[in-house]
Amino acid sequence: MPALEWRFSQVFGERSAGEEVQDVDIISAIEFNKSGQHLATGDRGGRVVLFERTDAKDSVGRKEAEKADYSVSRHPEYRYKTEFQSHEPEFDYLKSLEIEEKINKIKWCQSANGSLSLLSTNDKTIKFWKVQEKKIKKVSEMNLSPSNAPANGRPAGSNAFGSSAYVPNGGISKPGGLNSLRLPVVVTSQETSLAASCRRVFTHAHDYHINSISNNSDGETFVSTDDLRINLWNLEISNQSFNIIDVKPTNMEDLTEVITSAEFHPTHCNTLAYSSSKGSIRLVDLRQSALCDTHSQLFEQHEAPGSRSFFTEIIASISDIKFSMDGRHILSRDYMTLKLWDINMNSGPVATFQVHEYLRPKLCDLYENDSIFDKFECCQSGDGLRVATGSYSNIFRVFGFGTGNNEAATLEATRNPTRRQLQNPTRPARSLSTLTRVVRRGADSTGIDANGNSYDLTTKLLHLAWHPSENLIACAAANSLYMYYA
């Protein structure tokens, strides 16, 4: 299978050189809907922005397309559709706790009657939104005609003689008085505007921060997950949820692991997978019991004897899991690697991809500046043949999966995504920091990677999504949304 050649497609919210990024504008969630016709992003300011796919073939002629060096079969392109304020900052007075408005996750729901439905969540509250086009109503006739406007301080319709008279607007003027009341005529125009309305609010069900939400294939239910519990909701009922998984020990001192992510199987509505901070994934069957304490499958990779260190458990923590479209595989991301698991084989992952191995000697520095706790997302192509995830310096990696497929692309979220692959010295460049052994207080946020390129821990590409049916990846670099196609 030939390696894909990735090209820049679009960017939204690109910042100019030297422009400072406001924290509220940083993108914190990305999600394509099931058809790939729409894309949603959420940011730290609690906003949700929707984009819709446009058919560029209509607007671009063949000659223009050839001039612009586009292939005849066009790749997906998107345009801004609408945005709305999903969450506001709140304050929990009982716990004296500020709840920030940052959107943690967005999930699309099944649409009906041409409207779009989605769930968005911050740390504590999930909201169910409906976005639909509404026809604009306009006033077509006012209750006064322009020719009958008041003049010389006399009310319209009154005459000098004080007797009743007919006025051009159809009303009757009384002696010395105003016309009889005529209401303006309102008509529905052909113009439409998009309106987002919050249909339901799901709240007061989590003591800890919500890290993930997932829709069920039954179209009626979804789960929300925090560190210790997973709750099952019905989309129609906001005041009641069922706690289906609870890992909270009687004594919190006995707590050894927390839940980091959960996702429903794409077609089996009774199957749920959830990951933990110890690097394990559990598969549960919701039909077994109301409280799913026991798992039907456990996926974990056993460490090699003698390889354990202080950082072993920290870097084993899974930050994201995703089912493949056919439900056969689960993709997981821990700090250093991407792992692909076959749900019928729990002896170990069927493939492991090294994301940024050059950072392994620097785990102590990464721990000091908290980078080791960064939570990177992962995604898989619709055909299941490729996987992708982000890293530092605003780069993301795309790996091929399958017999004889050793594809491993490193792309940067810029207009020239492949520039980092051009410089690839035969041996890694050595920086002064690797030559001199100096005890440092506080860790550097820059360094040199395995290809001799400098890396920057302050620019991290945490969020990305793969189009469900085409080779198009959308990823977030701070406040900018970049798209690449192959």
C-alpha cells in the first residue's frame, strides 16, 4: 500500500506572526459528524463553532482548478457555518469551586428534520444543542404610508376643518384625532438564519471533572465519564442518570487508578470500553448487571521485568481511546505511544507506534514542567488502515497499519506540513544540553528531536479528528484549525 502524500487544505483562525493568542480562543475539542458534512470545534471560552462542507466543484472552473494545482477529484473543503456560546463560567457555592467554561468534548447526535444536534460538556455540565435554520420574518407594510407622514405638527389624517375624512392608508381619521389603528404586516421571507437552542441540560451527576462523553448507537442514550464514575443518560431525560461503573474505593487512600476515557462500541449498543490511568482498557457488557463492576475483557500490556521506573505508571496512563468504524479494533494513546488492540485478542496490542521516542531520556524534565501529564487525543481513518495523533511543536504523526505497511509521516500544523521531513541528517544533531551534564532547577521547554529538528513543549497539538470516509485530518494548533488531505 503506497504511503499517502499529505497536502495543506485550509486553515481557520490563522494568526499572524507575533500575534498573541488569547487563552479563551484556544481550541479544546474537535469532532466530525457521522457523514463528515459538518465539523464542530469547542474552545476554552465555552464557544462551539460549526463548519459545513462545501462542494468546491460548483464555484471553481476546471482551468482555475488546474492553475491552482488542484486534483480534478476535489478534496473536502469547509466553510464557517455558525457559532454559539455553549457554556459560561460558573461557581459552585457548596464546594467553593470555580467551574471554567472550557469545552472538554463535543459529540454529534442523530439529526432529524434537517436540524443538527450535538452534546457539549465542560467539567461539570453537559448540554444538548439543536441547531436549525429558521426563516427570517420581516415587516412588509408599516401602519402608515410614507405619503401620509405627519407634517407641520398636525397629526396625520386630521384636516383643518375637523371633520372625518378618508386618508390614503385606508384608515378613517376622526375629527382632531389619529387614524384608526392598523397593525404592521409581517411576512416570512426566503432568507434563513441559523439558530442554536439548548434543549436539555444534564448536570449534578459528577463529583469530579468530566473527561469524556460518548453517544450510544441506539440513538437514545449516552455516557458521561469522570475520574471515578461512568453515568448513563437518556437524551430525553435530564434529571435522572444511572451510575453504571463506580471505581471509588470505600477508603480513598486505597485508590490506585482512575478512569481516563470511555467510548461506546459503534454498532453494539450494549458494549462499552473504558481506559484507566494504569494503561488498561476494560470492555463491559451493559446487559450483565445494572452496575457493571465486572468486565468481559481486559486489555493491558505487561511491562518487561526490570524495566519499571518512577515514570512507568505516569506514561502508561491512557489519555484517549477510539473504536475503529467496524468496532473490531480499539486505538489507545498513552504519553509515548499509540497502541492498536484487537477486541478478540487480549494478550497484547496488535501494533504499537512510537510517537516521540526522543523524549524518553527527558522524562525527568517533562515531569518537572508538567508536560508529562499532557493528554493527547488519537484518531483512525474510516477504512481502519491508518492512525494519527499529535505531539509537541504543533506536529502530528500518521502511521500505516497492516501487512507490509510501514508508513510513518510527521506533519506540522502549518501551511507547509512536510517541512520537518526535509531536514533529516544521518545522525541526530547534538545540542549543548546533551553534551554538558548540568543539574538544572526547572526544565527546558525546547530541545532537539531525533531528526535534528528543534522541538518546543509549549506548542502542543492535543486535538485532532479524521474525516469518517475520506483522508482528511482536522487538527488544532492553539486557536487555529488546520485541515490536511491526501
